[in-house]
Amino acid sequence: MKDLIEYLSNRTYPGRTIAAGMTEDNKLYMVYILQGRSENSRNRVLVNIDNTIHTFPKDESKVQNRDLVIYKALLEDDDYIYLTNGDQGESIKNCGDIEEGIKERTFENDPPIYTSRIGAIYSKKENVLKFFIIKKDLEQTKRIIWTYKLVPGYAHVIHTYEEDLSSFSSDPVLIKVTDSDLLNIFDNENTISCLVKVDDDVKIVNRGDL
């Protein structure tokens, strides 16, 4: 079974990637990888503001489609931790329920790709992870939720794109959690930022930090 680095190593542009599970020593493990190809997408960094992780523009004058590229990627309340590739995390948090929260949202309005909205939400009370995807299916919106128990040493991964830029098409993929250096993800020139959360410890690396 592959770890996250091995899984991503043969993918040119998976887009935004979310992995979540549990380390071998029973700690919550969450990863967010931010990629971009256009100038607008690459004009971002991840920033920790009061324990909420935001995407933030490097150059404010170059921002386009702000509602798609600037958002809270990681936020938390008393019951849940929300890791998402857009502001749908706030919608779910405000709604208080993942099933109802994703009904309020559709895929991103970025034709012709219509990027999927993805996320992983950790329930502190149930000690489970719920992954979801909101994607375009012909002319409709398809919403799928998967629920996983946490198993030490394993995680699941989901990302926005397949290699042909179509929407992620399978169930979240099971991977093993290792101590491999996630800085290796920056070997892909499209990767611009990464955050790793292990329990309460959150680390952020932006390409400009390297």
C-alpha cells in the first residue's frame, strides 16, 4: 500500500488534495495540498490566523474570482474539524450538519472544468471522518458522503481532478500514514502550499518558504 507521497508521485495535476486518518500512535492526521497552474491559482499562500487556516493572496492586485480562491481551508468548533477546498466548510459549520450543509452548495463555477468541492470532516464525538464530494454530473449536482472509522496508521485521500481534469471519480483511496517528508510534494511544480495537522500541531509550508 502506498503512502501519500507515493500515491501522488505519478500524478501531474491532482489539484487540491485532502488526506485524513490516524497516525500509528493514534493521533489525528490531516493534510491539505494546494496546487495551481494559472497565475490566479498560484497567487496564494496558506496562513494561520487565530488557529484557522486561510488561503491568502500573495499579491492582492492579481486576485480574480475571489470567492473561489480565497477561503478558510481548515476551521474547527466544539464538535468538528473541517478541512475543505473552498468556503463550503463554513456553510457546513454554520448549518451544523454535513448532509444538510452540502445541499446548500454546488460545484465551483469555473467553466469549462466545473471543479468539484471536496472535504474531510472529523467528528470529535463519534471519532469518525466524513469525506464528501460535490461535483457536476451531466447538468446536475451530485453529492456523495463517505464515513470512515479511524484506524491507526491509515488514511484516505481525495483530490479534485483525475489526470484528464475530469472530477475525482472513485471512492477516497486508502493509503498508509508514514513519516515520509511531505516537502517532497513540492517536487511537483504545480504544488504551491501544504498544511499538515497532527492532533493540535499544525504546520504550514508555502513554496516561497523553501
